[in-house]
Amino acid sequence: MPSGKEIRTKIKSVQNTRKITKAMEMVAASKMRKAQERMRAARPYAEKVRHLAANLSQANSEYKHPFLEKRQDVRRAGLIVVSTDKGLCGGLNTNVLRIALNQIKDWDAAKVDIRVTAIGGKALGFMQRLGAKITSHVAGLGDTPHLEKLIGPVKVMLDAFQNGELDAVYLTYTRFVNTMKQDPVIEQLLPLTGERLETSGSHAWDYLYEPDAQTVIDDLLVRYVEALVYQAVAENMASEQSARMVAMKAASDNAKNVIDELQLVYNKTRQAAITKELSEIVGGAAAV
């Protein structure tokens, strides 16, 4: 049985750990609210651009953008993986990277050439260990996603698809549902599917284009895809802070349980030591 001093040292160590996890829980709760507000603020823009892109894609039948052309045989695919830069957020990264790994295994079995864009330090490290062909990456996004940091790595994939170097591009990230639930998802980003460009009305709008229809549609669909990636990163950041808050709360609760158990062991050890000393005193007195 460990001595009382050793147990007191363990108790103090766990108490210090609990202070850290409690502080991290409160910081994550504060960041979570800001991340959720940022995520919800980006949704109306993405939705408006989606409706506009849907109407434009159906209004002009003479021009077909490459992002709308479905390739019959997918032999080369791109995968954009969104993760966090830091850990201590439960199984958030593990779940999304597992989905990405399963998709890569399926493509490998079908002899599909794979290119990867990693957004976040955890995704970059995982793909490097996996030996994947990383064409672009970005890390150190901080607590706020900035579109100018995302455009460069994402544009590599968009240009590769537009030039015919890729037949499909997929996006995997963690979708925010609520504070206790975050779902890892993988979605087809390119070519744009009918579900994404679904119009709400029964008819499509027509427009007057300046300077011409091709220029307008080209720019709009690129902005639309960039908005999809930005929204995915915003959702992932909101999920990160929620998962970290829950994980740190669980760690704080577990630390409290460990402290209670160590305190009980310490009391038993102390009681045993006192009983032993009393027994020795009584024994010595009886001998005299």
C-alpha cells in the first residue's frame, strides 16, 4: 500500500489536472457560442448563392459549365478532408478520418487514382502517415475560418477537375447538429449534383447577363463551391468546440471521481497508521 505522502502527491496532481480541464471546458464553451453564431451567419449566404446557381444552371441551356458535367467513369478522384488543428476534442477527428480512410480504401480497390487536399493539422498528419498523394493543404486556421486562406488549396482541386485531371471531388467534414451531437459526413462536391442545385420553385428564372452568360456562370459556380467549403469548415469548427467542451467536462468529472477515490484510500491508510501506533503504545505499556 502506498504511503500517505505518495497519495497526497497524487491527489494534488489530479487536482491540478482538474483545474486545467475545467479552464479548457469554460474556454471551449465561450468559443463554441462564437463558432455557432459564425456558422449560422454563413448559412443564408450559401443558401442564396445555391438558389442563384440553380436558376442560372437551368436558365441558359446553350452553355454547360464543367462543374455540372457528370463523368461516366470515375478513374481519378479528389478528396478534401476537413479536420481540426488541435486535439483534446474526443473522437471528432477519429470519426471523420475513419470515413475518409474507408472511402480511400474503396477507391484503391476500384483502382482509382486519388488526390487529397488536407484542411487542418490532424488531417495533414494522418494523410502523410497514410502515404496519400497530397496536392495541397492548409493548417493553422485558428478559431475563425478565413476564405482567403481556403481559396488557394481548394482552387487546386477545382482547377484539376475543370481541366479534366479529376473525374469527381468529394468533401468530408463534421456537420454540427447540436452541442452533444456532431455527424461526420462525406459529400460529393463536384460535379454538382441535382440535390445541391435543386430549385424551390416550379420554374427557373432567366437573367440578362453582363458581360456574357459564360463569364457570369463561371464566376458564380466557383464562388458557390468555395462557399460550400467555407461552410464545411465553419461547421467543423463549431463541432470542434462543442466536442472539446464535452470532452473536458467528462475529464473534469473523471478527475473529481479519482480525487474522491484517492481521498478514501488516504483516509484508510491514515487510519491504519494511527491504529498501528496505538497498538504499539498499548503493547509497550502492557509490557512495562
